[in-house]
Amino acid sequence: MGVLGDKDYAGMIKILTEQIDRFVFTTPASAPLQRRWNLERLEAELPPSAAPAAFEPDFDRALEQVQEGAGTIVVTGSFHTVGDALARLPGFAAVG
């Protein structure tokens, strides 16, 4: 999951916690610098009721980490997150 810092990421996390086993929080490379969320702040703000979480600022490493032991992976957050993930899948060409 990678969300821009000016979005309601706390609300998204609350909803997703009920549906997932764990989070891997990251920042997509295409996210504008001035709008990126702060993973250190997120880690401090994350409620104890949230699903287990890892914080990996490097997007490629986060994609590798999330695959460990996963049956299904959901990539969500922002268009930047989903677009950057799609660009790394075989058969998907980067747009633009």
C-alpha cells in the first residue's frame, strides 16, 4: 500500500485491516515528492488494531517482500502505486 500524504490513509487502513492479513507500506517512485506520505510518521500513528505491518520505503523491495508467503496480493493506495506496480509486471508497458 502506498498513499499520498494528503489523502485519508488512516481511513483506508482501517477498512483494509478487516480484509487482509498484513500490510507492506511503501512509497511509489512516481509519487510527487511534495505529496509523499511519511512512513516513519505512519508507523508511529498506526493504531494497535491494524493488521501486522512492514514499512519498506523502497518500492521494488516492498513488491518483493509482499510476495513472501502470499496467496493473493492486493496493490492499492494511489494511481502512482498501482501504475508503478503494473509497470513492473511482465507484459505491461509503462505509459507515458
